[in-house]
Amino acid sequence: MKRLIITLILILPSIGFAAGGGVALQSANNDLTDNESLKAGAKLFIDYCMGCHSADYVRFQRVGKDIGISDEELLKDFMFSADKVGETMSIAMDKEDAEKWFGVIPPDLSVIARARGTDWLYTYLMTFYLDSSRPFGVNNLAFPDVGMPHVMWDIQGWQEPVYEEKDGHKVITSLKLIGPKDKAEQYKTDVRNLVNFLEYIGEPAKLHRLSLGWKVIAFLFIFLIFAILLKKEYWRDVH
Ligand code: HEC
């Protein structure tokens, strides 16, 4: 038993490592209670991701209600392909065409944050780098030989890999931004907002659970004060 526990402790970190494709994960640091961030993330998702990815389990109206976007605002600023707020975030791309263009069908992203985790998503979106051997001219540290182009290059710019010799192999030790650099700082915030939105759609009920959690704690705290007062009251007669 003891040996089993020790083995598990030793191999657990390596499982996490394998899931990241060998890359050290960067922390997403996103905050589900930040409505402005969720709103910005929703906009980025629609502008940059919904050309290829759907979120078939998510309705625009639910998103609007949860993060405070009115139906009018939804229609005006957020919805281009759909025209009724009750519709899901689906896309019209033909699956066969997608396979022809990308070799794979871009997956639905409704629950991607639960499948991959927020830190992986953040790292994935941060680590596209130039690689002329790939069909779209880019590769990715978290997802080697990925079939997705670097769609947000206009914000982050392009990154070049920096190599080092290790045991006779060339390994990438870091990525260097080569420009255009003017919006690279903005990109980190954008990716954080986008990952925040992806975590939210993965489990919309989490928002309510978080706020309910605080209410429960507040209730227990107030209850505790009364319990203490009551205890004092009872013991006064005993002494
Ligand atoms: C031009 C089409 C296109 C756009 C736009 C696009 N993607 Fe992708 N994406 C793909 C394809 C194709 C794959 C599958 C790659 C593979 O399996 O090799 C993919 C894969 C992914 C994956 C990995 C899924 C997995 O298997 O774990 C994530 C995460 C992802 N995309 C997120 C995004 C986000 C976030 C955006 C918006 C910023 C976005 N994508 C925009 C085409 C696109």
C-alpha cells in the first residue's frame, strides 16, 4: 500500500506534464466573477473563434443573462451569424469542407475548458510559433503539429522559437516575439478574458454556485453568532 502511494505521488506530476504536451503550463489567472472580462471574452470568441468553432450547447441569451448583456446589445454587438437571441452559438461551416481545409474538423468548444483545463488553454493560445514546415506556417508548444492557424496574430504578433542543444537534440527553450509588437501586452489580457469565457461556458452553473457559496458562508456566520449568544444564555442559568 505504502509503495503504491509513493509510486502514485511520483508519477502524478508526469501525468500533468504529458497532458501539456511537454510544455510548462502558464497560469491563466482568470476570474469567473469578473463580468467585464467575460463580456470581452465573449466578443473575442465570436470575432476570432466562431469562424471555425461552434459552442453548440450554449445559447446567446443565456450568456447575455448570466453576464449582463441586454437582448438589444446582444443583437447589435455580439451576433452576426444568428439572428434570434434564443439560438445556440452554432456555426454554418460544412464539416466536409472543414476537413478538406484543415485535415481535421475544428472541435466544438462548449466544454473544452473542462477537458483541457484553463491553464492549458492559456498556454496553448500563448505559444503559437513560426514553423515553415507546417501547412499554416505555425506550430504550437502545447499542441505539437496542431492543425489550427495562429488566428490572433494581429494582436500578439509572431513568435520565433529559440533553440538549444540538449543531449544531441535541438530543443525549444523559449519563444521570442518578433512583431508587430505594439499590442503584445494587450494579448495576454485578451487571452485571459477568452479563457475566462471558455471556462464559463463549460459550466454556466458555476457562476451561480460561486455566488451561492458566499451566501451560504454568510448565513453560517450569522448563525454562528446566534449559536454563541444562545449558548451563553443557557449556561447563565446553570452557573
Ligand atoms: C481557421 C479556423 C480556426 C479558427 C478561426 C480557430 N480555430 Fe481552433 N482549431 C482549428 C482546428 C482545425 C483545430 C484542430 C487542430 C488539430 O486537431 O490538429 C483547432 C483546435 C483548437 C483547440 C484544441 C482542441 C483540442 O483538441 O483540444 C482549441 C482549444 C482551439 N482550437 C481554440 C480556438 C480558439 C479559442 C479560437 C479563437 C481564438 C480558435 N480556436 C479559432 C481551427 C480554428
